[in-house]
Amino acid sequence: MLRYVLRRLLIAIPTLLIISLAVFGISKCAPGDPVENIFGEEMIQIFTPEQLSENYRRKAAQLGLDKPVFYFNISPAAYPDTLWKIYPLDRRNRLADLTAQNGNWPANLRFEASIFETQRQLELLPDSSLEKPYFRLAISELSVQTELPKLNMHFGLADSVFRRIPEATPALSQSMDSLRKYTRVASEDLRKSALNTPAFHWYGLNNQYQHWLSGFLTGNWGLTKRQKPVWQELRPAFMATLALNGIALLIAYMISIPWGVEMARRKGRPFDLWSQRFLLLLKAMPVFWVGSLLVVLLCTPVFGKAIIASPYLDITDTWNMHSESFFSWFAHKFPKFILPMLVLILYSLALVTMQMRGGMLETLRSDYIRTARSKGLSEKAVHWRHAFRNALFPVITIFAAVFPALFTGSLVIETLFNFPGMGQLAQSAFQSHDLTMLSAILMIAAFFSIIGNLLADLMYAWVDPRVRYTSK
């Protein structure tokens, strides 16, 4: 049994690593700048490019983004191995886009430096200059271009405005001459061979993925968009979802398993037939419709006295871990857990009960069951002592599928009852582009999916020893 467990663990570890690579890669492919996404308001207060770059570097270091993305990189030789050191991200992407067209990284850097110098010199022009606002706008448009044809066009516009400025200083004229020269070089000196030659760069362990994975394993999951630790915002929703789904699933299994066994024992009798009809009806009803119906029946005076005052939780009902314990909060808010818990129980009853019935009927057709009956054992002993364990296989399979939902929640039910759980948190993180929170939720879902499948494998081996022996 120990070897069987170790073998399953060895399979689970690389699976989790592959999922972590996928989640990390998705977060890197998502649009937007993660530094500006979290520290956007602070970045707006910076005016000069030097201040912006330095402030961006500090914020990136705070988020662990001041490192290469991965252990290695394979890119065209035109790109430097220190591209990841260029800040901020839009500047890095702009230089990378220009280099992808001409392969001339040094010329693109000089062009950018000339843009910065021209912007600095034009601010020294007197405010009485009529062409100064137009020249500033033209240079600003030129600085954000990432296509060489448009770059030349916008430089021509900026140059035509510059020639109408009588107050132009020699330094501004010199910076424009440099800009004119490097614009021509950037668009004409094409180095296609550097773009067609691959280069391998090794960065070692000090990279963003290593930092991100180490943080996930140690509980340091980064900062959310509100500049708070992820776990600090995640923990109340996680505990609320775990309590709601855990209790609902436990009750559903406690009802479904003996119910399914009894249905199999009385196959074809009224109890079995009426149970199948009722469970089929439950399975056919949408979850949101069942929840709404229960709200009308139990929370409004339409059909009598309202049994539950209010099934909805609001932001003031969220657990504050600094003021009270979770169990105290749960006991105080338990009346508001009843309806969403009841919906979850009804949703699980049909599936688990019918699977248990099917597993029992399949097992009762086995040869060893006929042997047990031929020995004169009672039907109760045949069902519970001989058939029950082997009939659990379909139920265990369902458990492996629903186990991650214990921790990740149900968006439909949480939205219906305004429940402050993981489903609502994931939705709000998606709408606000909180990539750090979304990555943490995805990793939690992946981790508990692997744990659920591992527990299912162990339960398979416990139910039927042939599983672990056959695997050898």
C-alpha cells in the first residue's frame, strides 16, 4: 500500500508543476502591465522618463518582476540577453517591436535616447512660442510608434513643425539632427541575419517563475490589485466556501449512499420507482431556479410565514478574521448558510444516489454475490458486507470530480445568494483584471483537483485491494 501511495504522489508532483507552468504562462500572456495594474495611481504621479523608470524598477522588484521570466530564453540574436531589464513594460515592448522589424537594437536605443533628449529640449522653449504645443504633440506621437513606416511619417510631421519654430535653440536643433539620422538608420539599416539567427540565453534559478513557484509553496502569493497580500483577501472567501460546500457535500453523501443502496435492494418496487422519478426531477431542475424557488417558499410570506428572515449575505457579513474567530462568525451567520447549503445538497443528491444505485446493481450481478447468497446469507448481509464496498467505485469517481469545488466554490449559487465565497472572488478578480488573485485561485483549483484524484486512487485501493496489486 505504501508503494502504491508513493507512486501516486510521484505522478501528482510533475502534474502540479506542469499546471503551474500553464498558469504562470497564462498570467504572462494576459494583456496589461502588472506593475501599472497594481501601482497605477502611484505611476501617474511620475513625470520624467528617468523618474518613471526608477520608480517602475522599485515596484517591479516589490512584485518579484525584476528578474528574467524563466530559466532560459531562446530568441533571435538581434535581441539582447538583458531585454528583461528594460523598464517600464510598454517601453520594452516598443523597442522589441522595432527590433523585430529591423534587427538593429543599438539604433533603436539611440533613436529612443534622441526622442527623450528632444522632449527635454522642447520644454526649454519659451511658452510664448506658438508652435511649441504642436511640436510637443508631434514628438509625443512619434515616441509611441512601433511600425517603421508610421515612424518615418510621424517624424516628417514633427520635422515640418520644428522648421516653423524661430526660437529653436542649437541644442534642440542638434537633437533633431540626431533624431533624423537615427530615424533613417532605424528604417534603412536592416539586419535580417540577426533576426534569423537563434540565440540561447541561460539565466539560472533567479527568475520570475522560480520566485512565483517558491512563493506559492511558502504561502507568499504576492499582492492583489488593492496592494494587500493575496492570502489576506483570499482566506475569508476560502473558509466560507469550505464550510458551505463541505457541510453540504457531507450531508448529501450521508443521505445518498444508503438511499442508493436501498433503491438497489428494492429494484422495480414502488420505493425504487418513485425515488427515480423524484431524483430525475431534481436533476432536471436548474440550480438557479431551485434556489429562487426556495427563496420564494421559505423567505417570503407569499406561501405562509417566512421561515428564514433573509438568505442574502452582504459585504458587512463577510468574515473579519481580525475581530472574531471563524467558528464564531459561522455560528452567528449560520441561518444565511441554510438556503445555499440546501441547494447544494439537492443538486448532489440526484447524481450521487443514482450512481450508488447503478454501482450496487452492477455489483449484485457478480459471481461472488451469487456465491454469497448460495451460502444462505441474508439479503442485508449480501448488500452491506459483500456488495457495498465494490459498489462505491462510481461514487468515489464523483467525489474526485466534486472535491475541488469544496474549495473553489460555485459561481451560480454564490451569485444567487450574494455569498462571499471563492466563486464571487474569482469573478470580481476577473472583472478587475487582478491577475495575482486569479493565478492563486487557479493554482488552488489545480492543487485540490490533484488531491481529489489522489484521494480517489487511495479510496479505490482501500475498497478493492486488487487495484493496488494489479498496478504492480
